[in-house]
Amino acid sequence: MAYVDWKLHCVKIGTCNCPYGCPCEFMGLPVHTHCNGVEAMEIVDGYFGDVRLDGLRTAGCFYWPGPVHEGKGTYVPVIDKRATEEQVEALFKILGGEEQEPTTVFNIYGATIDTEHDPIFAAIDFACDVKAGTGHVAVDGVLEATLDPIKNAVTGEDHRAIITLPTGFEFRNAEVVSGGAAGYAGLKFDYKGQYGSMWEVTYGPYGIVE
């Protein structure tokens, strides 16, 4: 099937309330009875048809009452307030799973969400240094997350770990870090020292672009 030509080359950060590694990445069940977390991305360069999306950011916090694949999730999306009307429409189509295969990351996660709050248009403070293992995202009154390197319990030095998923739909390689996050609007939670990850990736209508 032919789709509108689009691409998102972006850096992403994510964190959830499971311990380092996150069982989801290994087809396991969540450590807790529920899953809370935050994810955000900055588009390094991107487009949807003739609409450029360079530099825009998105974020959101989420909740699932059990394993993600069982659904019944809740999502609070945030869209960069700098986006023009055309850019917002383009982002909605991409993030909403339009003009792409059902096996893309946006459709797979979207299928697990039963309740999606109205999008919040706000300034998104975002930073991500994959090599350093540090990242941060904040939306005033909505969400916040901070990622730092995991520390060796004996030496105190940075402990680097990487998850490699050759057929992954969200990433192929992700740096595993220590994450803490809080949700303030729509979803309320607060945790520290749990699973965090960050990666650079390019998405298109057929999934990850190698």
C-alpha cells in the first residue's frame, strides 16, 4: 500500500516504574500490577509530505493496569506549542497511526490505549545525550522525568548497559539508564531509580528506517 511520504529522525527518552531493563523488552510481565511512565522525543529532522517537522517535540505520560499488551491503557499527550496548524495536523496523523503500516510503533502502542486525554499544547523542556546517558523532559504542571547513568554499587562509577532488539519496533539499540518521573495532570504518579532508556531512531510509514 502506498502512503504519504514521511520521516521522523528523532532522539527519544522513556522511563517506567519497573526496575532496570523493563520486562516488556524481554516479553516478560511487569514487576508491579500496573505500569506508569513518561516518554518524549525531539525531532532532529522530519517531514510529512511537504510539511517540515524539524526541531519539534512531543511528550506524554501513560498508565496501564497490567501488562501493556493486555491494553486498557490511559495516555496524556503533549504537543509542542511552537507547532503550526499544519505541523500539528501532520503530527496527529503520524502519532495517530495514519499513513503507515499497522506494525509501526505508533499503531502498536495506540492499540493498547483505551482512554486518551485531549492533547495539551505546551512548552516542552527536553534534553538528551545518549552517549552521556543523561536526559530530561518537563512540561509545567503536567509531567517531568530525569534520566542519569546507572551507578556501580561498589565503585560508584557509571555502569553502562545496552538493550539490542534486532527486530524491535520501537528501537534497535537503546541505552539503559536510571529514570525517575512524575505525572501531575490526568495521571498522577512519582517514582525514582527505575528503568530508563534513550535512543536515536528514524521512523517511516513501514516502521524503523535502517
